[in-house]
Amino acid sequence: MIHSYKRQILATLAATAVLASCVTKKYQQPVVNTDKLYRDTTISDTTSMASMPVSRLFSDTVLVNLIQEGLRENLDLKTAVQRINEAQATFNQSKAAYLPSLEGSGTVTRAKTSAASLNFPPEFANSFNLKTTTYQAALSTSWEADIWGKLSSSKRAALASLLQSDAAKRAVQTQLIADIANAYYNLLALDEQLAITQQTLTIRVKDVETVKALKEGAVVNGAAVVQSEANRYAAEVTIPDLKQSIREAENALSILLARAPGTIKRTTLSEQKPVADLKTGIPSQLLKNRPDVQEAEFAFRSAFENTNLARTYFYPQLTITGQAGLSTLQLKNFLIIPYFTTLLAALPSPFLTKVKTGRV
């Protein structure tokens, strides 16, 4: 008899394991074809600029300091970090779902029974205490067995969301570094353009003086003087526009650094020393390093696990609940009155849910 029960239990467990493996599916990373992604070029060198630190990629120490300040203070990046913390909390919550829940309660109930409802003779109605006070304290616990992979799918979905938020943060960080560098070099280019324009204006002022002297010597006519003055004014009117563009570029860079609008400390364009040899690496390596690609893949994985989670709701769930506590009519006897206990194993079936969704 005992061996028969054991065989039945083992057969039930084996059948449950087989069914559970059919309910949820295992995630497989999508296969990506990385052949011939570089047009008319074949590269086998795995050295890539993606692994270079910022201090090596940019030789300007002022720019490097600005990038470090942006990584510390940028508001978009701080928001991305908070999203990581939010996803981390959700992931911790999904892991805690494997543990049983524990709740405590304490109640005091005051009740009065109607004498008429007891159907006693009038002469006996006042012989009984119709008011009662009940004191009760209880602890209840509940645990759900992860038969169909519901809890594990929820945990994997939360982990994918956490990794997605981390990839999103790195995407924001990468874009921030690129935006700061572009704004900085744009500012240097405007400075250089302003300096060249001012030099041009100085030359054209002297040119006007020279042409006027030639006119007095009857070497040129008045049209040449007008032309030289027009050239001078053409250079002169661009200077205020360039200065305004420089102010706007400084303000844009200040926003990236989470600063109030103001002057940006910088070097000159002639002091820049670009990196001579930048290697792109192989195509698959670039795809693997891109945080936006990683973010998209983790979003796909989260959706995949959420699909597994949705499938488990069409199957019964095994939940074991228990309750224990103390109850008495007199508070002084609270700790010496026998306690009460309850143990329940529930296997609710989502039949009505299937009817509503049309999947009976």
C-alpha cells in the first residue's frame, strides 16, 4: 500500500514536471547575421575604439573635465540611474515572491444580541448577559508553489527589465558624452571663426584705406572704394552673429552640464590633438557594444518572459495557507486560553477567466 502511494506521488510529480515544461518556454537569443555589414570592406581586427576610455579618446583635459562633470550632474543621466533603482526594487520584489507571506492581526469585537431573537420568555430575558466582547490575535501565512513557472518567469522578466534600464542608462551616458564633445568642438570652431573674421575685418579696414589713397592718386576710381567698403561691412556684420552663436553654444553646453548659463572655460582649436588611429572593429563587436541594441534585446526578453507569465494564469495555482492565534472573552485570560489553528491547501482553477477570454 505504501509503495503504491509512493508510485502515485512520483507519477503525479513527473506529470506535473512535464506539463510545467510545456507551459513556459526557454528564451533563446535571436540569431543575427553579421556577415558583410561593412560595404566593400572586410575587417578581422577586433581592436575597437569602443573600448577606449574617454581620457585616451580626447586629449583635451578641459573637455575631459567637462565630460566628467556632465556624468556627475546631468539630469537625464540621474533620471536613468533612478530608473535602475526602480527596476532593482522590482527585481528584489520578484525574488521575494518565492518566500511565504506573513501577516498579523488583532481585533476586539463588541456585540449585543437582541433578546427578541433568542425567543426567551419575558421573565428570563434579563437573566442572561446579552453583551459580549471578544479579543482575538492571529498570525496568517501563505505560500504559492511555483508549479508552472509563474514566479520564475516573473523573476526573469524583472531581471530583463533591470538589465534594460541599465542599458538605457549607458545609452544616455554615451549620448551625453557625444553631445558634450560636439558642443565643445562646435564652440572651439566658432571661436576660431570669430578670430578669423576679426582678422579679416582688420585687413579689410586697411584695404579701404589703401584703396582711398589710390583713388586720391587717380589710380582707381570711386567704384573700387565702394567695393572695398562693401567687403569691410560684409565682414563686420557677421561678428555680432558669431558672438551670439557663441553665447548660444555656451548656454547649450551649460544645460548638458546642469549649470546656469554662463561662460565655458575652453582651449583653442589649434591645441587639439586628434587620435591618429581609430579602429572600428568587426561588425558583431560593434552591435554587441551598442547600449541601444542591448536595450532593445532586453526589452524583447522581458516581453518574452511576460508572455510566459501570462500562460501560467490559465492553469491552476497551488497555494498553501495557514492561520494560528488566540481568542478569549476576557482579556485577563488571553494568554492561557487554547489557541486556534487553520491549514488550507487551495488549488483554484481559472475556468471563469478562460470563459471571459473565449479560451475554454
